[in-house]
Amino acid sequence: MMDQGGRYGAGVSLLAVPTVGLVGAATALLFRDSTTLLDFAFGWIAPVLLLGVLAYTVAWTRDQPITGDDVLVLGLWFAGGAVLFGLAALATYYFQIVKGGVIVDYQFGLINWSIGGGAIGLLVGNYDVHQHLTRRKLDRARQQASILNRVLRHDIRNDLNVVFGYLDRIEAASTEEREALAVVRDRAEHLHDVSERARMIEEAIRTEQLTTVDVAAAVRSHVEGLESDHPDAEIDLTGPERACVRAIEGIVPALWEPLENAVVHSDRPSPRVDVEISRSDDRADGQVVITIADAGPGFPELEEVVFGDDAESQLGHSRGTGLWLLKMTVEESGGHTSVSDAGGDGTLVTVRLPAAANPAES
């Protein structure tokens, strides 16, 4: 097995040796056979094209974290393209000879075919390496974000445990200032919720594997939990018993966010929420649609906060954070989320996800 240095050297050799050989051979043929300046200029089209692609490759990779593997990939694509097009030229000449044709200056054609194939192969190699670099950068960013997220959540949890402990002692020992203590406890619980949302966001970013999820069962479970926590809430759920989608596993906790928002942010003594799940039978469409409409005060700027260009700087609002988690998870699953007014007071959240076959249909 070659180390990175060996792969780098092999890649450079695969780029340099064929280039020198092909361009040198083309130049020699041009000086030997060209009779006019036009012939000479025309014969240099392919070599100049190849040298231009090589210059472009050197220019964009110079400031990139290129490894020996990347250089080897570039060399293999270049050499592979040159060999493939050269073989295609030979096959073409052989076919013409078999049919009784006359080949004029086959060397010039073979060399230029090989040069053109090398240039095309190198362009494809540039794209391939660029994709590898992008994936590596994303992987590093995810790893760094995951580490930072875990450290911050660890510190937040530890500090909140201390805060809750002292709050319990103060509330048990004193009957005064209970309103102020309630505010402190509410803020501490909010920080705890933010920490949990950060964990779910991290999992949504890290998890890319799609699986089959029954969102009807997930939504039904969330609704039962909300009805238990908020007995005064009126939640009307309509839809099929099963509605399976292809999504990442994080879609289940993410769907809790708009449902909880609809209940918690209502300004009515008895919050009312209408939840509808529909499944398209048209396989060309293949979507499961979940709509959540509340009758609360509405949030006119919500769509801009979550889906606008300045979404990141607007995530201080807890409702926006939850819906941003929903949006990101749905997009990772190949779906779409939209937020709008519910035809008056309230907000309408619509989630569209790619449908999957229900177990009974398999």
C-alpha cells in the first residue's frame, strides 16, 4: 500500500509523463508536416486545450487541502481519458481500413484524439476531486459542530442542575419572592429546552440514512401526549391509521415542535388545533402531507424568521428554533415545509414528505 507521498508522486507522474509525451509528439509532427501557418495553428488546438486544462487544475487546487489520493485521482482520470480516446481512434482507423478506406496521417489523428481524451478526463477528475473536497469539508464542519454542541450542552446541563437544586432549597425555605423565583425557574427550564433542541438539531444534521417512518403513528402519539399535558386543549386529528414516509429518524421528534407550538403559544384558555394527514395515491406525486392549523394570535413574521435569508440570526425565538429544526429535518428527508397564516388568526404549518409503501401494501 502506498502512503500519501507515494500516491502524490504517482498522480503527478500520470499527469506529467503523458502530457510531455503527447504534446511533444504533436509538436514534432507539426514541425515535420505543417506547410503553412494555418496548418501549424490548427494542429496546436488540442495541445493548447490540454495545457489550458492543466493550468486551470493547478490554479484551483493550489489553495485547496489536496491529498495524495486527490492527485492520484486526477492522474487516473487524465490517463484513463487519454487511453480510452486513443483506443477509440485506433478502433475507428481499423474499421476504415477493413472497409477499404484510406487513412491519411493516422499519427496526427491518434495523438490529437488522445490529447482531447486526456483533457476531458482531467475535467471530469477536477469535478470528482471537488466533490471529494466538499464532502470532507462538510464532514469536518459536522464533526466540529458536534463537538462544540456536546461541550456546550454538557456545561449548560451542569449549571442548570445547580440552579434547580438551589431553587428547590429556596422555595422550600421561604414563602416570599415566589413570583421572582418562578421567573428564574421558567428561564432555567427554557435553557434546558434549548439544550435538548440543540441535541436534536445535532442528530438531524448527523443522521443521513433514510428509513421508513409511520408519521401517522408519530403524530397520534404526540397529540396524545399534548392532550395529557394540556387537558384544556382541543386537538382534532384526522387522517389514515398509517401514513409511511421515507425520512431520517429525526422526523419523529421534529414533528413535535409545530404541535407543541400550536398549543403553548395560543392566547386562548382552551387552545384549538386542527391536524390533518393526507396521503396521495398518485405514485407520480408520492407525498404525505401534514397540516397543523392553530387558532392562536398568529405569528406574521414567522415565515421570514425561519425561512428567510437572515434565518440564522433570528433563531433566538424558541418557536423559530423549533420550526427551524422541523424545516432542516424535513429537507434532509427530501421534503418541504411551509408556514403561512391560517386564513385569519393563527398559523398554518404544512409538511410534505416523500411517501413510502405502508406495511400492509408491501
